[in-house]
Amino acid sequence: MRSTVPLLATLTLTVAVAGCGATDDGGGDGPIRIGQIVSLTGNYSPLGSENQKSVALAVDRINAAGGIGGRRITLTVRDDKSAPDQAVLAFNELKGESDAIIGSPFSNSALAVLPLVDREEIPYISLTPADEQVDPVRPYVFVVPATSATYAQAALEYFQATGVSRLAVAYDGRSSYAAAGFKGLQTRSGGYGVRLAPTEEFQTGATEFGAVFTHVRSSDAQALMVWATGPPAVALTKQYATAGLDVPLVLTGAQASKLFLDPAGPAAEGVTIAHSIGVTGAALPAGAQRTAVDELTTAFTAAHGYPPPQFAQDGWSGVKLLAAAIEKAGGTDRTRVRDALEGLTLTTPNGTYRYSATDHSGLTTEFIAISTVRGGAFVPTEFSAARLATIGGR
């Protein structure tokens, strides 16, 4: 039966309660205890709600198939309310009753708990892409989405291939995710022959972007790339549609969802978006990658009535990665699970992860696609279609 979770400030979701009274010694008969910190209320709730749906769905399916090594999973969920201090409180509630924790989609929340993860030495699977989580590597922290720097590099590959050498950039300076994306562009742009100008910083609560458009209009920029999450991206897209700019608007994976398309409406038409290849799974050839995408798409659509957005792919992939590591480790001993993650190669809807002792992000630019919104759908650009045809099927 599909689990449903009310959007409450604090809640506990228990999946497969059989055996939940047993004490887990890392390899016994008790349940595998997974905690989840997720934004169910506040600014990041559109992301968190999709994370949580797919995490619960993946756990349900694993339990229905007999669990991991015969042990079923219990899932305990805490809402960080889209606030770093609440994420810390949630972590402290979960740490003593969890074998591993799946982290928040909000970069600032994730960064707030990392010192606690280091101290407690508990496997932490992060559903946010901020580079600071894994650069430098933290022993117990593994990131599921492609990092902001990887997205920046993928965008630069696209710009180079399409002849864009002058790029305007606007980013949310209060978002670790967006700031890391901008930094990634700055660090790598010279290598791709791309000059960044103008560059505009705004705040998470921004609602008016006329000044950004004025500066872009008076420049020689050939495209505008925006790094933002949630309402600012929607507001900017709507205002861009009426601003009279004739350069392409390029957004990131945070907008690869009906949660952006629906409120943006007709203004989203023609916008270019970089995202996980799973978003355009129908464009993939037959193979392991397409199979992984189809498994999630079929299950999620049946449960929720619409295809999984990028945030749902992240949650599902996080559970798959953690389950594979626990199986490989032969139990839930934290050090063994960490070691198993560091040696793990696994194909999920997000791509093929190749974690190592020096790489806790695991994904490369080959698993990021560039699409244009056409008729309310994400349609791969020629640049990405060619790549998907040869890479995505592996």
C-alpha cells in the first residue's frame, strides 16, 4: 500500500513496522532504520514534498520485495521547515534512532547539519547539490543530485557547442546551491571561451527583476543564465516573457518540474533548462539507464498521477544508493556502509553513480541534459539529443 504523509511541521512516518521493537546491531534481524530530513513546509516545500513522496515509494517497494537481506525498512521523517536551525533540531532527533539519514533538499539546511554528521559518523545521503558538502570530501556525506559545479560545467559545454561566448548571469546570493553554481561558472568559463557579464546577485525573497533585465539589455550578452529555486525563478521567468529581451533564458535543474511549469505557465515556453537525464527519459534508447528511469516513472505516475519531477528522482535515487550500500555492507554498521558507498557503482534515474574515496558526488556532466520547454514539456535540444542517443542507454 502506498504511504501518504501529511504536510505537518513534525511527523513520523513508519513503513513496515514489523520487527520495529528489535535492537539493530548492524547485522541482526531488526529493521533498517532510515531517517529523512525534508522541507515539507516553508519556501522549499515544493521540492521536499516530491523528495518525500519518492523516498516513501522506494521504501515501500523494497519492503514489498522482502526488504534488504530479509530486513525491512522503517522510515522516520522530520520537517526542517525550510530553515537550517530546524534541520539541526531534526538531525538531533533522528541521530540516535537511525542507521542512516537522507538529507534535506535545501542546501543551507544540509550545510548546517554537516558538522553533526562528521561528529556522529552516520551515513548521510544529501538531496541537495551544494559543492561544499563534498569539496573537500567529508567521510560520511554523499550527494545525490549532480553538484552545482557539475551543472555549471554542463551548461558551459552547451554554450561552447552552440556558440555562446558572452553570458549574463543572475543568481540568488543567499542560496548555497545558487552561489556554488555561479562560482562554478566563474571558475570554469575561461576554459570554454565564455565571458560572464553582467553578473547580478539577488536575494531569495526577490519579486522584481527589472534591474537585471535592464543590465542584460544594455550588454552584449548572448544568453541569460539564472540560478534560483522556488518562487524567484517563477517570478523572473514571467517578467522575462514581457521584458522584450531577445536572448535565451537558461535555468537549472531546480526548475525541471511541473512545480515550475505550472505556476510559470505560458511564460515558460521556449525557456532552456539543464536537468537530470531522467526528466527526458523517453528520449533515451533501450538499456540500463532507460530501464532505471522507466521503473521510477511507472511507479510514481501510478501512485501520484503525474510523472516524477527531478526532486522525486533525487529521493528515489537516494534510497536506491543507500539500499545498495547496505546490501553490499551486509548490514547497517555505519563504517561498513560508508565504505560500501565509496566503492559503489549504480545506475539510477539520475544516471550512473561512481562514488569513490575521493569523489562523494559520483555523477559527471554526461548525465545532465539540456532541454527547451515546448508545449509544456521538456524537449531535449539537438545538443543533448545527440548525447542521449549514445550515452544515456548505457
